[in-house]
Amino acid sequence: MLSYRHGYHAGNYADVLKHAVLLQALALLQKKEKGLVYIDTHAGAGGYSLSDEFAEKTGEFHDGIGRLWQQQSLPDSLQAYLDNVRHFNEEQDELAFYPGSPALVDMNLRPQDRMLIHELHPSDQQLLAEYFGNDPQVKLVAGDGLKGLLAALPPKERRGLILIDPSYEIKTDYTLVADTLIKAHRKFATGVYMLWYPVVHRQQTEAMLQRLKESGIRRQLRIEQRVLPDSDEFGMTAAGLWIINPPWQLDDIARDMLASLQPLLGADGDYQVTWEVAE
């Protein structure tokens, strides 16, 4: 259960989509002055060196953030994401490090906001603890993030952005994630929930998403990018975000973003931004 390390995949095309949309969702929520909580169920290590053994073994970042790094003309949504990655690299010309979701959110946290992050892997727990130190706005929970999410709801702020980003290492993850999200929504119906999902076996992914569609929950948006035709032979061929209660205008921002991303990251693929369940 603890074999998965996100360092192998840091900065790949799925991370680009996930983190660019995450930053836009956060920015839209922060248009209101009232504080919010960001909850991350699978925080990872916080940040990643792209020259370490994990990243070098796969080199996935070359076909992700690597393809955006030298771009000069990007839509505002992607430029904001790239600016954050550049800031994490201390504005150096060389792409050497990649920020995970906790680091990206931390760079954009206001004084009235806070973070609650969960991580199960002991090595990543230690890295997170070192990264955040005694930051009073950040609480690290060493343990199961899905259980931790349910225990944390509803938050005192009554405003929250929740990222659910599991490894899907075992098949039961798909059912467990959907069931947890449905339970979480019952406890905190106004939260913004962002579920990241891979497409390795399309049937398996669609079964999880169909479970959510049939839950009775309103306002469910799919944002998905496919870089290869669906196949059981190629590994992950697509990745997406299933968002409950997306902030106003996030769908339009995502369409503009993906129209620019698609030719950069997967000329043979396609994308969709679809309201799977409306109001």
C-alpha cells in the first residue's frame, strides 16, 4: 500500500492539468474575503527534484511541464500556473524542481486561509514536516486521507476546497474514493470537491464516475485530457478532474486552458469539459 511515490510522475501532463485547474479554482474562491480551508487527502512530498532517481527514471515531466517551460504566449490560466512553478524554481532559467499541490496552494494562501494535508507514506510525511515546519496555517495529519477528510468535515470556515488525489494502486480504490466523496458531500454539501482520476482501464474509471453521477449530487463537472487513444496496452492514456460545486466560470476557464494545452501536450489526443450533472 505504501509503494507508490508521486516523484516518478511529478510534472507530467496529468500534473499540469490538475495543478493549473487547482490554482484557478483557488483564485476564484479567494475573490471572496472570507477565509477558506484547503484539504488535501494525498499530499505527497510537497515538492520534487526533477533530477532525482524517481523523476529521472521515467522522465515524464519532459512531456508535461517541460513542454510549457519555454512557452512565451499562454492563456492567463496557464501563465498563472507557470509563474508558480517558476517561483518554486526561484526564477531560475533551468527547470529543476516541481511543486506538488500543497506547495502550490501554500504559495497562494492568504492570512485568513488554512491548509489541512494528509499523507500516509512515512518518508513523504517527514518531507512535508520539514517543508512546512511550524507554519501555524498548515496542519499535517499522518494517516489515511480519506478517513481524515470525513473527520474534518464540516470545517469551521464553512468554505473549503478539497483535492482528492489517490494513487489508485488497487482496484478497490475506485469504489472507496466514490463512496468517501458521497459521504463527504453529505457532511459538507457546499464544499468544492476536486477528484483527480487516471484513465488506465476506461471501464474501471467510468464505473467510479457513474457512481458519482447516480448519487443525487448536483453540479458535477468533468475536465479531461486524453493524450493517447484508450487502450489497455499503453498505461495511462488520459487523466481528468471530476469537480463537484466548481466555482463560477471555472468551466469556461478550463475550456480555454485545454484548447491551448492540447496541441502542446498531446497532438493525437483530445479533451472535454462537460457538465455531467447540472444544477
